[in-house]
Amino acid sequence: MKQLTFAIALLFTLLAGSLAWGGSSPDDLRAAGKVRLGVFSDKPPFGFVDSNGKNQGYDVYLGKRLAQDLLGSADKAEFVLVEAASRVEFLTANKVDIILANFTVTPERAEVVDFTKPYMKVALGVVSPDGSVIRSVDQLKGKKLIVNKGTTAEIYFTENHPDIELLKFDQNTETFNALKDGRGAAVAHDNTLLFAWALANPGYTVGIDFLGNQDTIAPAVAKGNLALRQWVDQEIEKLTREGFFKAAYDATLKDAFGASIDPGAVLID
């Protein structure tokens, strides 16, 4: 059953008509002198705002390179802050040109946006306090599981385990604060995020490190924007050949993941 989030986004797209449908082409963006990139504000090490108010993280690192290659300067990347549940809406409403907010590719999302070639692997995981580590889904029965609205974690548990009560939040900060406050037994989220979060927050363990399918993360553009999708596809292929994503991993993820995580589990060959 498709989620309400995607149904609403699809309706919004159809009502918006030609205003949002198709989006800006690479030539349009060159004429505008900027590319608007949707990223997270509170999902380190992928997308976050540092203490100086600067956008940082793996997705931001990629966004700056896209702007450099498309427009001749990384400074022409305009970062727009989004939440997980608003990523589709920001594309359909023409508020951004490309979503880079750690966007997992799913069939439902592909109905309302166009994904490009992926740049990262991801699966779901579950993190919980050391004193009561959740190591199987069965252990969540009768407990509250914390998720972010509009994420694959929410979709997975709603569709596959409707008997598990979900406590839902918009922002990652709210989600993990709820875990720390004991309002839920565990958090289900991207395993790549949970590995980094658990390392930075002693006292918590990723007891389930792989749940559901091995998925991918990819940039997304407005539905029907063939020209921009093709440009990003070619860019991803080029960056992969030159080893850019390994350099991006070393610059933004390596310290956050620690030595226990194999880069091959995250990067696409």
C-alpha cells in the first residue's frame, strides 16, 4: 500500500502542472548562475549545519562538486534545508533543482520524482540503549519504535510490521532526543547514519545492522526533467571513475564511521 506522503506529493505535482513539471535544465541553471540543492540540516555526517552556520557533510561535499562542474564554481551551490518528509514536495513545488538529502531510491518515490544514478549503498538498521539492546524485530513487539516521518524506516515498519507502535518525528534531532529521553525502545533509520551516531554517542548499540533490502541513495530531480537527470547521470559516472566518492568518504565519513566500517559497504563500485 502506497504511503499517504507519496499520494499527496503526486496530487500536488499534478495540480502544479507545467509550473513545476520538468524543472530547470542545465542551460537554465547556467543562465541563473546557481543550482539549488536540497540537503539536511541535522543528519551528520551526511548533511548538517556546523557551529559557524556552514553546510557540511557528504551530500554537501558532492553538491559543491556538482556546482563546480556545472557552473564553474562551488560557491554557486545554494543549499536549501529540507526534512525527510518534505523532499518530494520541494521538488514538485520547484523549491530546489536537485535533492541530495540522503534520498533512498524506492519505487513509490520514483513515481513522483526522477532519480539519477546512485552514489551510495544503504539499508535499515535499529539502534537502542546498551542496557536493553534490540537485536531482532520480535523484541520490538509491545514497545515504541522511533522513526522519522517520510523515511524508508517508517514505510518498512508500517507495511511489514503494523503491530509495532511507531513514534514519529520530523527532525533527526527530535528523533534521537526521544531515544535519549526513553520515550521509545529504539530508533530505526538508515544504517549508515546509525553507525556514525552510535560511535558518537557511547551507551548505544546498533543491534540490528541490516534490515529489509540493500538499497541505494541517489540524487533526484523533478519528474520529467530529462536534461538535468542525464547531466547528473554523466557526472556521477565521471566522478566514480576518478575516485571522487572515495575521496568524499575519506573527507566526511571516515572519522565518523571509525575503523569498524568497510568503505565498500557504503560506496558503490
